[in-house]
Amino acid sequence: MTAAPHIPVSLILTTRNEAAHVPLFLDGIRAQTVRPAEIVICDGGSTDGTVERLRELGADLPLRIIVEPGANIARGRNCAIRTAAHDILAITDAGCEIEPGWLERITEPLLRTPEVDAVGGGYTLIGQTPVQRWTRASSLPLDQQDPAAFLPSSRSFAARRSAIEKAGMYPEHLTFAGEDTALVLRMKQLGARFVTRWDARVHWYPRATFRAFLRQHYLYGLGDGEARNNGSRYARTAIKWSFFIALPAAALISPWLLFLLPAALLAYASYLCPIYRWRSLPMGERIGGYLFIAMKEWSMFAGYLVGRLRGAPGRGEQ
């Protein structure tokens, strides 16, 4: 069997306690139609043997491993970027399952067209717990998103290092999340040219429990609040759901208004149904997806408010 050709690309990722995912991730790299010239991994201080497993199981791959105990995701990615030998960077997460054509597709626009600065790839959710299925049902399908307005996730992203450096790198002052959105918005503000490749896909597992789901989206909102991102989006969230809250309150004055609440909720569900492709899902997943949209948006909104009120720690030290 002929080995896949190498391309002048550095694959970048961070890890922390990802030992369980290492074999599947490395197999995904080996299955690529093209291979990166190097794989630069920054480990944030794993205690489960992640680094040892990477070195043992990835001995046949061009791994470069940096250990930075305590590094958050943004700092880990920045350390890997500074270490990388190539200007074109492909970025993903160790917990993702990578389709065989992902690396070739996500880097092709950068290798072919010098004017392209970044490529946003696609991603889908997998997993079989009820929470994972409901999370998947509450996630907007790729074909319903506007490629021009799409904000790529760094689980499926490629860019020129020069464009990332121009935008100030990943913001390390954020507490936990939102670093990729902040970077992408800054790159776009500076005029970076983005291309979207939905066919460059990775698959990732959302949180398996309800508590973890709420915490994850709270932290997403916290990162947006600290970075002052997407303010108009959160304003729309507050206005939309405040309407549903206002109806029961108004019913204290005019009881007949209470009957409008189920009608309004049903109308909104009918509006969302074709957008989220719920008609093909079992009824339980449709209901779960609808409820999870509300809980996701309110969790993120709560995190956003906290982030805005307290600001980002260490912001002035960057």
C-alpha cells in the first residue's frame, strides 16, 4: 500500500488528559489522503499518560510534543503555532474523529490560492446518550448556515500563521472558552479572506450529561462575554425568550393571555422544525432538541452576562 503524500502543512492541536482518545486520533491521521509534514501538539499538563501514549503509539508519525503545564487552550495552541515549521496550519482537537479527506480538503484552498487566509471546515456531532442525541438535534445543520457569516471552530480550521499572528494569536486572557471565535472575528475585522469547506469534516462527541451540557454552554457564553463577542446575538436571545416569560406575567393582569403561551411555543417549534431537520427524528428527540435550544441559549446568556460584568482576567497583560 502506497503511503499518503506529505504536504507542507503543520497540524496543530492541544491536549490535556486525552489518553483515551489518542489511538483513534492517531488512526485518523494515518487514514488521511494526505499527511501533514509535522504534527505539533502542546499538552497542558496531562496526568493520565496522554503524552506517553502519544509518543508510544505515534512513533511512526512526525510528532513534535511540547509540555506546558497549566496552559489553557489558547496558550496551548499559540505555543504549538510558534513551534510549527510551516506557514499553513491545520487545527483540530484530539477528541475528534477525522474524516480521511479532512486535511486535504481544508488545506487545499490555502495551498492553491495565495490570497486565501483561512478555511472553515465542517463538523458533525455524534454519540448515543440521550443528552448527546438531544444536543445534536439542537445544533443547526451545516447546510442551514450562511458560509459568509460562519465563524469556524478550531476543531476544524486551517489558516496561514501570518494571518493568525497579524490578528494577535489566540487570546490567552480568556478564562476557558471563546478563544477561537475571538480570533476569527479579529481576523475578519482585519480583512482576512475566509473560505468555507463543509466537506472538510470532523466528528466530535458532545457532553454526555445534562449538567456537563449546561456547563459547556455557560463557558462558551463566558468566553464571549470576556472577549466582548456577539453582543447583538445575545441581545436577540434576551428579547426572544423574554417574550415567552412576559406572557405568564401578563396573565396576572389578563388571564386570557396565558392561552397565548402554548400557541407561541408551538408556533416557534413549527418554525424551527424544517431548519433543524426535525421531521426525520423520533418525537422524543424533536422535543429534546427544542428544549435544549432554550437551555443552551439561556446557559450561554448567563455566562455572557457574567463575562461582561467581571471582564477577562489578565487582559491588560497580553
